Amino acid sequence: MRAARSLATAVAVLCLAAHPAFAQLTTADIVGRVTDTTGAVLPGVTVTVEHAGTHETRVVPTNESGDYAFTLLPIGRYSVKIELQGFSTQAAALDLAAGDRARLDVKMQVGAVAENVLVTAESPLVQTDSATLSSLVTEKAVQDLPVNGRNFVRLVQLVPGANEGVPNSLASGTRPDDRRQTSAISINGALDNQNNQLLDGIDNNERFIGTMVVKP
């Protein structure tokens, strides 16, 4: 009985001490459906994506429903090529930020393979294929926007739903026992120590204060 009580106590302590696990979302997806001009789905269409920065390419065929999907793509700018014998080759370009699930639906036009058709593609403001919300602060914004003290964490406040955290919290940088500059950011009303800090996809969470460890 005493052993069982001790085991229960140990489990309770471990549960209290456990740090919450967060998903590390640093990639993006491209999905879509390929049809002909009548709206009939086209299986077996070759879809190729190429990353503009690394020139890494991936190729998938459309399935019986004419659907295709590229998942876990590194973020950046991509060119997309859609090819099928007897149809003109379709081409598109789009930019992917972390967490994006961009949809690119294409209507193939009958013609010679040598003919190219440019498809205008943009990541929609409302992504119906995913419930994930994400925002990207561009390199130009980081360089050009005036930031108090050049604290890059303040740039997070450009994201809708983000604002400065509680002034006297440990992450605020205003307390004498905080050895780091301020990084208190509240997302959609959550506490400023409940954020998941990633640096190049690697866990960068400080376990005691609840802020980030390394600030490049």
C-alpha cells in the first residue's frame, strides 16, 4: 500500500514538472486539383515543384481524383510545373511562409506540350485547407522598420493578435531578477510564458523564465 502511494506521488510530481510539448511548424504545403477545361479531373498528371533558393525539386503525380499534395516543404519561393501528354504545360510561382497550405488548382488546356500557360498563384488570405494561422515578417521589414532598442522580438507585435505581455512578468525584462532583455509577447490573450520559441526549427525555450534562450 505504501509502495502504491509512493508511486502515485512520483507520477503526480512528474506531471507537475513536465514542460508542455509544442509542435514545431517550420514548413509549408502545396495542394491542388488538376482538371481539364470541362471540369473533369485528370489523373496521372506530373506536378513538379522547385525551390528557387536551393533548386531542390520534388515530383508527384495526381491521383484518381486529380488531386496532388506536397507536404513538409522548406519555406521560400517555388516554381510549379504541371505536365500531361496532349495538354499545354502549365507553370506557376508562389511564396510559402511557415505554416502555409497553399492551394493551386489548375485547368489544363488542350495543346502541344511545347506550349506554356502561366498560372497566377498566391497563398489565399483564408486557407480553407488548414486551420493553422501564420504570419511572416520579411527581411525588408526587419531592416527598415524602426524598432526600440533594435530588439527583434518587438517585430512579433506586427502579427495580428500579438501584443506586449504583462509589464511585470518575468519575461518583460523590467524585473531585477530577469537577466535578459524584454521578450514578453502575448499571442491572442495567452500568457507571455506560453509561447514556443524556435531557432531554425530547434527548441529555444528557457525553462525557468519562459522566454527564449538564444537571441541572435
